[in-house]
Amino acid sequence: SSRASRHMRAAVRRKNEFDPVLERGARYDTTRLPVDEVNKEWWLNALSGRKAHLRSGIYYEVFQQILQCSPYTPIENFTVTYPVVEDETIPPHTNQPSQVWLGNPILPKSAATQPDVEINWSAFDTEFASLILTNPDGYLLDNQFEILHWMVTNIPRGRSLLDGEVLKDYLQPLPFYGTGLHRFVFFLIEHNKPITYTQIIPKNATDSISKFEERIFLTQRFLSDNQIT
């Protein structure tokens, strides 16, 4: 429980306050934290509990900015895993399948090819599902828009991603240099009728729209156009 967790943290703090080894390390700046162990423990704690998706959605502003709705507890109905990349520049101990969690960092090299997506159809009872991968930080000219990196629609119930309609091929995440970390959000949309996608044409677009401009996207508008709530 949260109360027991608070008591445990308080006990650890009291113990550390009187630990001569930690005190000496802090004084002489020799204390080193086991970062890998800390990260592992943090992720395990962050991913535990049924409200982990809710907390992650609030923290990364998925509800506020992308969906433009009040926070709710999403259903965990699919998994996303990037395969091992054949690249000698990646250390062998880190070149492992990368599963997408709730905000964990994934290197662009690890996301070079489209990931494996496993749908848990037992989590819902609709006739179709559609997959979206969007980058809300990718369109630098106007931060209200997103960049659509992947869209597979109208996947029949009980079938795999291969049976859906690929409206936008997978585009490797490659944030522009100097723009920091970008959020890449996977959505699996449930619906009972086949859905369509209408391309967004930016106001400043020329007659010849670039491949990049073809991927300008708004998740909320897409859901609204298809009457998905």
C-alpha cells in the first residue's frame, strides 16, 4: 500500500542519515549510484499497478495535448517490441529486443525497422482495431500538429497487423538534431465500423506537398472524423 511504502522510504532515509560510509562519500564526492539498478527499480515501480498507464498519459501530456480529453485509465490491449538491430556500433549487451513501455527511451537505431505488434483481442470486443504511431514533437513549424509515423487501419477481429490496411508505411523515428527527446505514442483504436483517413493539408503548403507534409496529423481530429470516443 502507499502508506507502507511511505513508512519504508522514511526508514531508509533515517538509516542513511547515520550511515558513516554514505556521509564520508558525500563529503569527499566519492559516492556513486548504481544507475542501471536504479533505472530498473524505477521502471518496475512505475509499471506496477493498473493506473500506470493513466499516470504515464498525464505525465507525457497524452490526454491534454494529443487526445484533448480528460484523463482516463486506458486498457492495455497490445504490446510493441522492436527487434534486434544488426549494427556493429551498438554494444552487444545493449543490442536486445526493445519493448515499448510507458515512456522508456528507445534509440533511433533500435527503431530503424517497424516493431512487432501483438494484439490482445480478449481485452475488447469490437470488430476492428487500428494502430497509430504519432510524434507530437515532430512538426516544428506548429506544435499543435503531429507527425504520423505509422498507420494500419481496419485490422479484423482476431487477426494480426498483417491483415490490416497500411495507410502510412512505417517511418523510422529520427528527431532533428538539437530538438531533444521526442515523444512517440502508440495507439490501438477499437471500433466496430471500417474507418477512413483524410490527409491534413497545412495552410502554408505549396501545390507540391512534400513527403514530410503528407504525414502532418492530428490524432484528435482523426478520432472525431471517424466518430470514435
